[in-house]
Amino acid sequence: MHWISRLIAFTAVLTPALPSAALAQRRADVSPERPVVTARRDAKPATQNPDQPAARATTGPKWSFFGGVASGDNPYDMGLAVGGTGRWQQSNWPVAFRGDAYFAHHSGGIGEQFGGYDISVNIFGMMGNAEYAFPTQSRLKPYAFGGLGLFYSKVNLDYDGVFDAYDSSTDLGFGIGGGMHLTEKFGLELRFMDLGGFSTIPLLAVWHF
């Protein structure tokens, strides 16, 4: 019977101690010494307003140099043509703008069966063109262009060295044509140009810088 009395007494002492230990453990869990983990919300990148128009970018100028032969117009024979091009493109436009500087020299003869005289013309001009590049996955890049320009022509008549005569005019002209980029640096162009009544078809080699 003594051991039963002792067991009852031990149980009576231990019972209030258990809640005290649990309470102490709970206080330790919320103690300031224990680090508190907080959730962090990652910042989301700002999204563009779909109603806001995209920024426009202009590339250029891209420079080119050309040279070749140009057909003549009676009484002028085939001549030589050279010039240069500056090209600008806006990112959201289907066509590019190009400005062309053009020079050509043609010569010929009039009335040769009667002694005749020599005639030559130098043509200087500037043209503004719209250029469209055809979309393609090929290495060859075709394009077409057309526009208007202002041209200055100086004509020289020489009669067997006896006398010289000069004449000049400034005329509105137009041109259309097409070309092909064979490589990034080299291509070909074929044009038709009417320069104040003087018609010519230049065939040109083009070097791109």
C-alpha cells in the first residue's frame, strides 16, 4: 500500500508541472531572440501600355557609289554615268527614302556626211526616290525605286575647231528602276530616266559602304 500512496503523491506533483513546461516552451517560440521569417513579394517589371505607340527609329544614312554606262538619245551616243546615294529608313515604314546625285557625259556628231560638227552634253542632277525592298530569304536582295529630280545640262557644239557654241538648261526629270544586292557590298541597278526630254537607260554597278 505504501508504494501506491507514493505513486499517487508523485502524480499529483507532476500534473501541474506539465502545463507549466508547455507554456514555457510556447513562450520560447515567440521570444524576440528567434528570427521571424517574413514573406517577400518580388517586384514585377512594368509592362508597356498596349495603347502606347512603339518608338520610331530611323536608320541611315547608308551610302553607296555607282558607276556604269548610259544609253544615248539622238544625236548623242552611249555615255558614262557616275554618282552616289544616301539612304534613310524609318522602322515602321515599308519604303525607304534615298537621295541620288547623278552625273553623265554623252557625245555625238551631227551632219558628219557634210563635214558636220561634234556635240557633247554634261548632265548634273539630284533626285529624291522612294525605294521598296522585296522581302526574301535569298542571298540576293531585289528592290525597286522611283522619284523626281532637278537636272542641269550643258551642251557644247564644236565645228572642226573653227567655232564653239554652248547652251545650258535646267529641267525637271524623273526616273524609275530596280536593283539587286548581290552581296552586302556590291549590287547592280538598271534605270530609265527622262531628263527634260533627254531619255537614257543607265546600267550601273553599285558599291555599298
